[in-house]
Amino acid sequence: MVRKSSAITGADALRSRAIGRVSGGEGIYPEGSQAQGLFAVLDGAVHFEKLDRAGHRVLLHVAPPGFWFGEIATGGGATTMVTARRYRHARERR
């Protein structure tokens, strides 16, 4: 489960958004895309990947439940530096 939030306010922020189910391997956001805010891994896992010069995916980090991630500077046209992809079946909270 992954949760998107425009502001971190603890447990109240987690309860303020809907939860959706998604399949493993589905992308949350691709490298170079418009920043979408902050997310929290609630269950399952999220892989962070970057493409190497040959176009192969390189695994940088596996985020467990309880891990917050995303781009904070969402108002200034910031772009993401890595691809975030759900590793296993997970629920997403936005």
C-alpha cells in the first residue's frame, strides 16, 4: 500500500486519503516526471530504480512499510530523480 499526501501530518494525514489496490510492478511515477507530492508505504514494498546509460534498470533502494518518499518541491515544476515502482501487490493511499 502506498499513500500520497500533500502534507505530512502524522496519523491524521494517513486517514485523510482513500486507499486503492494495485498490482506489483505497476509504476507510481517514472524518472523525470512532474513531482506529485509525498507518499507513504503502508504495506508491500516499493522499488526505486534509475536507468543506466545502456537503458537498463538499476535498483537503488527497496522501501519497506513505514517509509515516506516523494518530491517535496511540488509547486515549482520539480521533476522526479528516480522511478518508483510497487514491488509486490500493495494498496495505495492518495
